[in-house]
Amino acid sequence: MSAPPLLRVILYAEVPNFYASIERADHPALVARAVIVGGDPRKRGLVQSATADAQAAGVRLEMSMIEALQLCPLARAFRTNMTRYREVSRRLHAWLRQGFERLEPAGLGSAFFDLSAAAEPPQAIADRLQQIVQRELGLPLRVGIGSGKIIARLAAEEAGEGGIRRVQPGEERGFLSLLPVTRLEGVGEKTAAKLAELGARRIGEIPSIGRERLERSLGTHGLRILAFAEGRDDRLVRATRHPQSVSREATLALESRDTGVLAEHLQDLSQHLAAELQRQGLSATRVALKLRFADQGGGTRSTTLATPTAHSRDLQEAALELLGRTEAGVRPVRSLRLQLAGLTLQGAEDRQLDLFSTSS
């Protein structure tokens, strides 16, 4: 007798309102104050992130910062700082891997995990992930657990800022029924308007439209929406045991042609990246250096290392060699970005050699 099919258990974890949560964590005095992140209000900048209390006041993504501050005048506004957010994202994914090794990044502040074959209960893994992220990064983490990616993501959104919600097998349609259709992936304003014409404003009303009408009106996209509305989502979690690349950037306070100053920055970047590699048990085989010049031009140089390394001295030597192949020293540099790729688990190269060794 064949074994019954393995029930899928997908976990989705995300830091809610990622940019705004980082700014609040970086400024503890703002713990009870609304935070809005976006472009320069004087240049018609748009909202890119906002804490839950700002959203409760009516702030929405992509509205103008001026309008947002009118709706929530006591909020603290921050300019978008992608360098900082990417740095935290790298650290977040690294720490999430400490909670459960294999993950698929789903964005800067989120990831999917397939727990179908995990020996540990999903709730225990979710608890551990939350504890790690709060302890190491000071950030909230909300977690959703379900039979597919769409259910897990929506469950996380319904869990609250630091909550955990699980939708058990068979409960998917009941969970989805009262949610607005715009909560489904791929349903924007135009698709929502078309679904409303067909008689569905909530997800639970979509199946009653019927497969043929949905396909006739929306094509294959309509069939995908129907599957999601019925709680069917067989998309795989494309998990990896470690990131494919890591990088770090430095922006100079004053643009510089001084290669000695640039070398000091590369030393600092190399040390930070080496520490990150060692923390994750990784080695790098490729190094790339990207410069942004004061005239807004840029250039990238890369090299392949003779052997994988996680040592700052090796990374720095490679970075300095790459620097010498650029126009640094001639054109003033505004920022440097050092990226490591071709990452392997430390010792993997030794294990590979073992495969071909013979016993004496």
C-alpha cells in the first residue's frame, strides 16, 4: 500500500511595514509614534511605507507625502534609505536561516518556508523565528501558515503585527470568503472592477462566477484567480540553503579622488562582508566592485578568486585590484559597493575533493 500524499505546510514570515519598522527600531523614542517613509515632500515624494497607526489614520502607499502628513500630522517622516534597508534585509534573511535553514526570499522583509517534511511542529518554528528576529534585530515578525503560498501570506497579514495564524487544511475557503478580492495576488484596480461587474467583491464570491465566465472575461489570469479563491496554490517554495550573494555599500561624506581614502573604505567593507560570510558559514568565489562617481556615472569590475575564501584580507586584496582597474583617482568617487557571489558552504570544496579521494 502506498503512503498517503504528504500534506503541504507552507510558512510565510514577514516584518510588517518593513521600511517604517526599521526606522522605528533605529529610533526607540518613536515606539509610540506613527512613522511614514517616502520621498521628499517638497518634490512630490510618495509614501513607500507606514506603520500601522499611520495607516489607521488613512495613510496609504503611493499617496503623496504631503497628503499623508496632513492625514497624520504627528507622524515622524523619514526619507527612503535603501542602503540601510538592504543591509537589514541581508541580516534578516541570515537570521531567519538560523531558525529554519531553507528559505525562499519573497522580498526585502519576507520569506517562504516549506515545512511539509519538518519534524518540528510549525508553531514551534514560527515561535523561534519571531524570537530570533526580535532579539537580534529588534523587529516584529508576523507569520502565516497554510497549505500554499497565497494562504500563508494572507494568514500572516491577518495575524497582526507580531502574531501567528495558521489556516488548517480544509479551512481555506472559509478563511478567504470575506476578504476583498484586492487581497489576492494579481488583482489590481482594473481586475477588481471587472470582478465587481461579474458579481464578486469578496473572494468568496469569485467561485460562483464560474470557470467559463472567468476565462472568457479574464483569460488564463481569471483561472489563476479562481484557483487562489478556492484556496488552491501549488507553487513551489524554491528554497536555498544559503544566499547567492552578499554585498555592502559605503557612501562618502565628501566625494574623493584619493585612492588611499577609497582603500580604507574597501578595507571596512571587506571586514564587514567577511564577518557576514563567517557568521553564515560561507565562502565567496567572486568579487565585484561598483563605483558611483560624482558626475552620476558608474562602473563595475569583477574577478573570480583562485580559491573560495571568507577572509577579509583576501577580499580586500581582490577589491584593491579591482579598484586599480577603474577610473578612481581620476574621477571623484561618491560611493562604493562591494559584492560577493559564487557563495559556497565552508568546507564544501574539501568535501568535493573527498568524493574523488581513494582510501589507502
